[in-house]
Amino acid sequence: MPRFFFDLSDTGDVYHDARGALLLGAESAKERAMEMVRKLVAGPPPPGYRDLACTVRDFDGNQIMQIRIEFGRPAVIPGNSK
């Protein structure tokens, strides 16, 4: 069973997965990555600009996929309504 690693990125900060997870294959890794990103974007939208990404690597450290969510800047920034 192959091992996959899930690195999370939140507006420039990267959290590297050192343990990884044993999964059946790339499709299982994709499902796991989607679940992780869904949990990160749950709830109210973040203030300002924010990018979220989950990069999936194989055992050799090769990137096999990346799921990225990009939030735009709000039309009205709180505190700047003058």
C-alpha cells in the first residue's frame, strides 16, 4: 500500500506532513485531500485575501496533485467605508 503526504498551505505558511498516510492509491489520496480542504474552508469566509492549498506527495517526495482554493478580496473592507 503506497504512502502519501499531505502538505497544507494557508496564505504562504506551509505545514509539511512528515508522517503521511497509507492509502489504496491516488484516488484515495485525492479524496483525503478534498476532505482536508473542505474542513479548512468550512464556516464563514476569511477576512481579506487568503489562499488554501493541499499538495499531495508520493513516498519519493514527488508532487502528484494539488488542490487550491483562492479567495478574493472583499468588495468592502471593514473599517474603510468612508
